[in-house]
Amino acid sequence: MTTDGLQPSMDTPDRKEPFIAWARRHQRWLLAAAVIALLGQMAFAMITTAVEQSPTIDEPVYVGTAVVYLEEHSLRYNPEHPPMGKLIIATGVALTDPKVAPGFTGHEWELGKHVVYEAGNDPERLMLFARLPVILLTLLFGLVVFAFASDLAGRAGGLLALTLFTFSPDVIAHGSLATLDVPVAGFLLTSVWLVWRARRRPGLYLPLAGLALGAATATKVLSLVAVPVLIPLAVLSVWHARRARGLDLKTPALLIGRGLLAAAGMALIAIAIVWASYLVVDPRLRWETPEGMQPLHGMRTLVDWLPFPQPLKDGMRFQFELEDHVWHNFLFGRHYTGSLWYYGPAALLVKTPLGALAIWPAGAAVLLSVRRLRPAAPYVLLPTALLMATAMVIVRDNGVRYLAFAPMFLAVAAAAVVVVRGRWVKAAAVLVVAFAAVSSLMTFPYYLPYSNEAFGGPENTHRYLLDSNVDWGQDLGRLADRLKKDYAGERTWLVYQGSGLPSHYGIDAADPLTVPADQVHGVLAVSDSAVLGAFDDPMGGGGTGGGGQTGGATGDLAALIAGSTPVERVGHSMTIYRRP
């Protein structure tokens, strides 16, 4: 008898639809195909971006340092960051047989220019091979996102999280560059996931978590801020694992002690990885503290007590000196000095697809409210909150690249929505994730200047943000192609902010800021960061925006732009003007 009291016909046996039955029989293969498809489209987007973009501002420094690691085994360049990220870059650079002039002694910025453009290397090939290891690592972090989310919310949750990750414009943008921001965020995510898995097998997963934490710390020392959360979480995982087996139930002090010992072991492994990253570069650890470094005061003196190599400690002192500089920044049309505590959340609001912004908090709410998911909330949300708080307090306002952890951790949190009963919930989740994916696809291949639809898309991002959010020098090659195609033979002037070498791309342009304004005629190409830096109030009172109208001019560049007509945009990060 059926539930509605009707007897089914004997001529129509109760059997599933053929397609549904087939899908269930082959669900593992379908799942694998979906994962491969998602990672495949992400790989295509990142490789395309890597091929088309000229070197961004930071990349030549890391690439040059990687070449010095390979050729000279010296730690003297870029000491403000530990070696791991540059060693990862070096695995790709090594395949190009890179060259550096023997005995080169210039500054690290000069080193980058020398290695990329002057030492006889092929710049395009060198940069692509430097970026490929980071691309591969980013794809592997996608598997971590999928595995972590699947642990919490099943395969459907894993696919939802992986979709958000693989269509994240910021992850694609910075995962396709030879920089450190995505690697450090991914290593931190991996360490947290392994600590979570230690709830079942601490003897296996906590040592692996130590390896991941060590890799994160050996990439950027700022990873140490996660330690105060990871240690208690490791203790909690050991507590859960032993209680689940009925061990130490009557001796909670012993149980906590075992957890602390396991966490200490994890920390020791992380410390060993940091040391190993330095010794791989220089087994003799030849290093002399540079002269003239400022003495440490207050809490910063604790750096001397860290169990790390001296180069790392001195690198932290370099970082402190950088943080003490007066930095000029830009947010929502306002130029300011120093840092704003709300810069990070505000920048994420602009740079994150609206679908992701909708589902992230929904997933976090489900993690906190659904009983069976609640144990995972500290593992996912506490590290995210701590890293965000750190970014809001001590990180420079130079871009959401410092917040690369957010789309990773919060994609895992978002997976929790699939456990909520109700078809409308699942349908809504599918819609918002699809909206996020479409928004990302529409910006291809200009991921660096992405902004969501509420802020006008990538063409308008420069109205609200600057630096690596929009214009990091990535479009010099695209500008060269445009000038050759549409402005061949015309007198060209260029104000470019970046690490690319215009002459390498065939751009024969002069600097308009070195001659009187009445001598500047013809084509004027200007980076967005330079354009907006020439005005007090780009948003109100007559800003450049995307239309080139001027007002509040404060410098020579502003005067030049005031007498120019905007013609077209290049890569959403540069403007071509015409001066009569």
C-alpha cells in the first residue's frame, strides 16, 4: 500500500528513472568529472592570465631572488620574507636555465629588473615558468577546499565550496602570479583542515598539520598569528579522538596533557620546516645582520626569542620598518595616509562576487546553528576571524591579496548550507553560486581589476580602490599591442607604474613629467594608480573616474590630464588620452 492509500498497478513496477539510476551507479565518476571540470576551467583562466600579463610590481623581486637561490645559494635578497614561496617559484624558474650576472650587488628591485630584462633571459618564458608552480599549488589548494567541505557537508557541500573557490576572481588573479599571498593562505587552510582531521587520527594528521603550518610560516612570517588558534584546536582534536575511543575519560588533566604534547610536536615540526627552508638555500646559513637596522622596542623585542634562524628574525625587523613608513592609500575615492581598520572588509565588499557575499555569512550561520556541524565552527571560523582581525590592525592597505585566506575558508563555511532541509534552500544556494560563477566568467581574463556588479564591474574598480586591486603594472603588454594597432607612428608619452620595461614591449614613449606641459602633444598613456594619485578627490568635485573629467588637480600629471581627451581604456587599468 502506498502512503496515500492507493495500490500501485502491477503493470507499472516501482522503478527509478533510468538516468537517475545510472547517475547513482556512476556517482564517483561523475563527482570526479565535476571536480576535474571545475579545476580545469580554473587552470585555463589562470594560465591565460599568466601568459597575457606583464610582470606585476612584486613579481620580479621574487623571481630574481629565486634565481639567486638557484645560482648562488645566497639569502641576501628579499630577507623580509622567508624562502619557501621563492623556492616554490624557483622550481619553475629552474626549467628556463636562468642567468644572473656574477657578483651582482644591486638592490632587490634592481635585481628583479636585471634578471627579467637585462641578464639575457627570455622575460615571457621566465615569468610564465615562475608563475606555473603557484598555479599548480593553487589548484591543489582547491582539492583541500573540496576535501575540507566534503568532510563537513558531504560531496554536495564539497562541490559547492570548490565552485566558489575556482570562480573566485581574487584567487584566480593572485594564484596566477609568482607571489606569496595565495601560497601562504592555502598552506594555512591546509593546516587547519589537517587539525580538523586529527579528531579521528591525531597521530597521522597533526604531524602533517605541522608540515603545512611550517610551510605557511616559511612563506610569510605573518602566519604565526594563526598559532594561538591552531594550538588549542590541536588539543581539542586530541581530546575528541581519545574520548571517542573511550580513553582517559576519568583523567581530563591527562587528556589535556596529551593534547598539549601533541600540539607541541606539531609546532616543533613547523619550526623544523622553517629551518629546512633556509638550509635548502644555504646549508651553511651564511648571513650577516645588515648595518643600520632600527632597534626593537616593546612587544617587538619578543622576535629575538623566536626559535627561528637569524635571517628570519632580521626579516621581521625589515617588516617592522616597512610598517612604520607613512603609506599613502586610497579607498572609495578618498586619499589618506596610514591605515583604516575597515579597509580589508570594505575592499572585500568590492572585490568579491555578490553571490559569494550572500552565501558566506549564510554558511557561517548554519555552522553555528546546526548541532552536528557546530563542532566544526571553531576550526573554520576562528582562524578566519583571527586572520581578518590581524589584517585590519597591522596589514598595510595595499589590496585584498593580503586577504586571500577569506575566499578559501569562507568557501568551506558556505558548504554548510547544503545540510539545511528544504528544496528552496538548495535552489537558492545553486542560484547564488551560479551568479558568482557567471560574474567571474564575465571578467575573463581581467581578474586583477575585478569588482562586482554593485560597484560597476572591473571598468569602475579604480573609482574605489587602487594598487594591486586594480593596477599592479600588469597591462604593459596589452598597452603595447594597442599602441601598435591603433596609434602606430604617433608621438607617445607614458606614465606607467609597474615593473615592466616599456622598451621590451616595443613602446617608444617619453615621460611627460620631465618636460614642460606645452611640449606634450599626441598620445598620453597613464596607469590608473598614477591618474588617481594626481587628484585630491577623484570621486567627488570632479574626479577622473572612467571618463577623464578633471578637478582638484594638484600636480603636473593632473594638469596634463586636464588638457587631454580620454580615448580608450586598456585592461581596465590604464587610460589612453589624446593631447592636442
